[in-house]
Amino acid sequence: MNPKYIYRTIRFVLVVGAVVLTLYAFYFLSSVTYPFLIGLIIAFMINPFVNFLEKKTKMPRILAVFIALVILFALFAGLITLLVAEIVSGTSYLAKVVPEHLDTLINYIEDYFTAQIIPLYNQLTSVFNKLDAGQKDTIIGNIQHVGTNIGTTVGTFLKNLFGNIPNIISWFPNAATVLIFSLLATFFISKDWYRLSAIGGKLLPERAKRSGRTVFVDLKKALFGFIKAQVTLISITTVIILIGLLILRVDYAITIALATGIVDIIPYLGTGAVFVPWIIYTAISGNTGLALGLGVLYIVVLVQRQIMEPKILSSSIGLDPLATLIALFVGFKLIGFLGLIVGPVTLVIISTLYRANVFHDVWAFIKGKEV
């Protein structure tokens, strides 16, 4: 075999091994240091604001970091308080109106059973009585088998549900601990941001620093663009829904609009997870006017989403809408809801590495060229 191809194979194996080892090391380290990774991300995001406070007000950086964290925490706490207040108010309202709607639904079910199910049952009973003993035994056996499966499935579900309650309760102290460590890590990382950056720069060779700087700038632009695009899309959806619900004179329109806007993040379901059951229920309960209004509002939301999403995504992060959709789907299938964030972020990272010629340099190294 040609020695050139042997060397290329060896270098290819080295590259693959280095990538796999790096990913495994990152996965292992992130599983035990994720509060500090969260702190690094938060410090990265608030760094422009900290720089602004430091330069414009001439205050020490440590004070600028403290003020930035206080403002961030105050905004987060205020948002949570607003949402909790709206949820409590909406829950009180639902406690009053749900029984009335439940009575309407029960009456509809009773009428449906009387008009449809009972005659059908009588017909099936008449047909069943005409069967021979073997056929009856087979049908009864199948029904019992289905009932056993349903009972087993329901039992397993309830067992898992109640079995996870202790895990859910134990999550709160862990979440509080992670929050405290993340805030402390954010404070110290942001305070020493440029000192830590200088130390990192000394550990890297010059070419790696140039490529890393390009990757960092493009990745920062793309990630902030992705966040901006998602916030913009959710905000547009929420505003349209709020205006439509106010026109339809729906109670607690703000709470419903905010909840529906958040649900819009979920792929496949989106706003349909709220609108479709709502439209069906209002139609069944006899409120045809509201059902038609909600149907028109739902169509408007779907159309604007399909029109605006490709333009906003392409203008904000420079990614092809189809590639973004594939990244969302693959991420969701592989790791669930978190994949909705990891998928597009991975796509952004790959795109950024490509624009920074990292793949070109790796391929040149495999082929044995100087890079």
C-alpha cells in the first residue's frame, strides 16, 4: 500500500479519535460542572451590559457585575411573579366557570349516548346473541384481553407517576443549589472576564487563536441572532393572539396569549395544542360564533408563522429554513424537548466552523498539507 495513504489514514483516525475524546470529555465534565457552564453562558450574555456600565458610569467592574446581576435577577423574579399572579387569577376564574362547562359537556355526552351509543349497543347485542358459542367465547376472550392490557397500562402509568413524585420533590433543593452556584460562577467569571480570556489566549497557538476568534465572533452573532429570531417569532404570535382574543372578548386574554406564545415553541403542536381542543369544545358546547372566531385566529397565526419564520431566521442567523427545520426535528427525536435548543445550536456551530475554514484546515491536515 502507498505510504501516503497509510499516513492519511493514521491522521484521519487521529482526528476522529480527538473529536470523540473531546466530545466525551465535554459530556463528562459538563455533567459535573454544569452550574459553572451556566454561569459562563450568563456571563457571556451580560458582558456587553457590564462593559457598558463600567465605561459609561466609570464604576469598578466588580460593582458593574453586581448591578447587572441584580437587574437580571429582578427582571426574572418580576416575570415569574407576573406569571404566577396571572396563573392564580386564571385558576380562580377557571374554578368558577369550569363546572358550568363541565355540566354542558356531560349533557352533550349523555345526549350522544342516548341517541347513538345505546341504539348501537342494542344492535351489537342482537348480532352477538345470534352467534354460536365458540364465536361468543372468542369475542369475550378478546374483550377481556383488551381490558387486561388497558388495566395494566393504566396501572403502570399511575405507578410511574406516583413513583416520580419523590424525584420531583427532591429536584427543588437541587435546583436551588444549582441556581446559587450558577450566580456565584457568573459573578466571578464576569468579574475576571478579560483576565481569564488572556490566560486562555496564552495557552493556544497563534493560528488556533485566529480561528478561535473567528469562530467566537460568528458563533456569538449566530447564537444571539437565533435567540432574537425565536423571541421575535414568539412575540409576534403572542401579540396577534392577544389582539384576536381581545376582539373576541375572551376573558383572561393576556394569560391565554402568553401561554399560547410559549407553547408555540413546541414543534408539530405549536399553537394548535391550545387552539384545536378549544375550538372543538366551543363548537360542541354550542358557541359557534366563538368557535369560528378562534378558527379564523388560528389560521391567521399559522399563516403569519409560515411567512415570517423563514425570513426572520434567514435574516437573523443566516441559516436555511429547511436546515433549521431538520435540526429541530433531529434534536427533538434524539434528546427530547432540550433538542429544540441543542439542534439549532449544533447547526449554528457547524455552520460557524465551516465559515471559519476549520473543516478545510482539518482536511488539509489529513491530506498532509501545511495549514
